[in-house]
Amino acid sequence: MVEIGAEAAPAGVAARCTIVVPCYNEADRLEPRKFAEFLAAERDISFLFVNDGSRDNTLQVLESLRRECSPSVEVLNKPVNAGKGEAVRDGMLRAIEVGKSDFVGFWDADLATPLEAIPQLLRELVQKPQLQMVLGSRIRLLGRQIYRKAGRHYLGRIFATVASVMLRLPIYDTQCGAKIFRVTPSLSQMLNEPFVSRWVFDVELIARFIVLNGHNTAFLHDSIYEFPLYKWEDVAGSKVQPADFLRAFIDMVKIREKYLR
């Protein structure tokens, strides 16, 4: 395995960060050139791609990118598909174990959230030491380019409202695949156990953080920040289907029973 690390800080952000990118059958959608160009400019940011039992040529694409961009790219190969949540968890634990990063996060492989948003989220963590996590949020505001299909948007709003009520936190968007965390012993503790949820591990991570901090509302409000993304766009080929929202609500019940009763 190639160690994660880089030499210089991205412009305006003095931080070492590893971004985990879970990949399942992404050979046709992955854009290696965008990652390579981003790394050439942001030399203190690294990527750890997790191949989650892909059945296509994803692993070959990732290995080619690793060879081109070493040492800023690492590939973790999981022969058996375990789901996005476990791919992210394994990747984040690996990044923390290597010990080269002050921050770790995860990003969707389809780049619905552009890579240019990584330094924007990082800047919040660097400038506000009280923050433990920054969550990308798809809020359609003037001056923002947020393009979501209407059906997915409204289903997402229903889900986000349920999640917010269950967590007792005013979170607008729990499911955006762009999140960065400060590396702390607490984060390692949050990642120790496999997720009970296959579909909404993002919510489960926040639930674990709530429990770990004794449901301290003031601390939670000071520790979590939602960053309104400047750009987000639905990408063709998404693996999320309408039936997945039903599975997500079932997983929400599991999370509530385990952590929040």
C-alpha cells in the first residue's frame, strides 16, 4: 500500500486531508483526469479509493490512477461487495491508521459535488477549531448551481425532515455524499463498529456522535456545520432507486432503536 500524504497545502487551506471515495462498478463513470488535475493543484489533499467488490474494470481504472498520481492516491481493494457505508468506514479507518492526515472525509465517485468544494469545506474546519465535521448541503439559493431531479428532491426533503426530527438537530441535508471530519480519538471510536444501516450510514455516523457526546445539544450545535454547496448536479447512472428510500426509512428505525430511544 502506498502511504497517504503530500507536501504542500492547498491555496488558503493549511491542512492535510484524505478523502475516501467508495467505488462500486464505476469504471464507466469515473473521471480519472479530473482527479489527477485536482491533485496537481491541491498537493496536501490525498484520495483513498475503495473498490467495493466491483464486477467491471473499476479496479484497473483505479490502479492506473494510483500509478499516475502516487503518492497522493491509494487504492483499497475489497473483493466482496459490502455496501457503500462499510466501504467508507474501512477507508476512513485506513486513512486514520496511516496517520498522515489532520482531516478525513468521503466523496461520491460520480463527482456530483465537484472536487473544488473540498478546500471550501476544509477551510471551515481549519478556521473554526470547534468544528468536528462539515457536511456538504444541497440548498438551492441564488448564486448556487444546485440541480436535482424533482422526484428525488422531494423524497429527499421528506427523508431529511424525518432524520432531523429523529436526531433532534436542524440538519437540512444528511445524505449529500460530501463530508469531512476532524481526525480525533472520538472519530476513531465512531468508526469502530460496522454500521447497522446499509443505506443511511451518514445518519448513523451523526447518531453515534450524538451518543458519544452525551446528547449535549449546545456542543452538537457548535461541532457540526452544514456548508451550502456552490454546485451540485445529478449525474446519469445513479444507483439510487425509488425503492431505496423505503429501505432507508427501515434503516432509520434500526438507528433509532440502537442509538436514540
